[in-house]
Amino acid sequence: MKISHISDIHYGPAGFNANMLSRCIDEVNALNPDITVITGDLSMNGLKKEIESVFEILKEIDTEKFIVPGNHDARNVGYLTFERLFGSRYSERVIDEIQILCCDSSEPDLDTGQLGREGQMWLKEKLEKTGAKYRIIAMHHHLIPVPLTGRERSELYDSGDVLKLIYDEGANLVLNGHKHVPNNWVMESSSGITIFCTAGSVSSEKLKADYLNCYNIIDLSCERIKIELKNIGKEGRVVVNRKF
Ligand SMILES: [Fe+2]
Ligand SMILES: [Fe+2]
């Protein structure tokens, strides 16, 4: 399965680069992945018009999409508009022995996030009950700090408990966004390894140091995972190539 992993669009009146998003969508459609996962911060302020506009733009992506909200989408009760357009903030889908779990880690009007006890129970139950060979989890906030992002202040509040849950139940891949800096951590777990893949921002002008607008292309096949970091308009670079 080939997955395009996009994050932190930040559609809004300022700081949003429409050209980057449009070029990314063209590149993704040309790559023809099986699915696209978008790990939150679709909008700048969670406003109705912003989420409605980005919803229309994302229709241009040809693949099936899996989308979670981010902290910016949870501002101004944006989670209601999100649910109206994109559906539940918690979802499960199994495609070709691959389980995809989408969880909302955002909290209304806060930049920090958590899964909370209910979210953890939902995730544990889904991971426990599945017979799928591979398990992918998508949530906006990171579970392990991301290097070169300054002082850590917004990883998941209950990251310790969620990490333990993932370690015990053995997910293969956890997809995040939030920090606008791409990064991958690999952890041993009951499934062999779990990769924590954070995407950079696809179209926000809020970028740090030398990072560019980017996304990930993930290839999951033959018990291997390959992750390619793709700066928009540039050649891709393989950043993970591991056997499970
Ligand atoms: Fe963001
Ligand atoms: Fe965020």
C-alpha cells in the first residue's frame, strides 16, 4: 500500500501558501497512492468558512482520504464543522489487511492535546480486536518530542500512557503532524517495530530554520516500510527503510 501523508495545511487569511497546497495535490495525484492521510491543522482558526474552503480543495485529491483534526481546527468550535464535513473524529477502516485508526487528540481552544481515558479505551479496543496484519494510527499531536522545534510544550498530555498502549498492542506506524518539522522515531514494540512518523507542514508559512513545505510518501509492502520525505517541487529522499 502506498500512502501519501500530508499535514498542517493551515488554510486561512494569512500564513497559508495556496500555491504549495495546489502543487502538493498535483504531485500526490501523479504519484497515484492508494490512500491519503491528513494529520490535522487543516485550518488556521477552525472557522466555518476556512474548514468549508479546505474541504472543497481537498476534493481534488483523487484517493480515499483519512483525516483527523488538529488543535487549530478545534478553535471556535471548529470540531462541529469538521464533523459535519469530514465525519467522525474517531474512525476505523480496514483495507487489504491494514487497519487505519483515526483519533482526535485536540482539545477545544487549547494548543495542547490528549486522547484521554475514553480515547485510550477506544484505541486499545480497536487494536486488540483487529485481525489485520498491519496497524496504522493517525493523530495530530506527537507522542515523542520532535528535535529542532524549541522548548517542548505540546506533546500529548497522556503520551506516556498512549505510548505504553501502542507498545503493548503493537501498532506498526503512528502518523502525526503539529510541529511543522518532519521527523521519524523507531521504537521496539510487540509488533517488532513501531515507527512514529511526523510530517512537516504542506502549506503553512510558519516554518522553522531550513525546513521547507513537505509531505511523506509511505510504502508498506512485503513486511517492509519505506518513508520518503518529499519537499514540494524537489526530489524525494528516503528517510526510513526498515523491515518489520
Ligand atoms: Fe500546525
Ligand atoms: Fe497543531
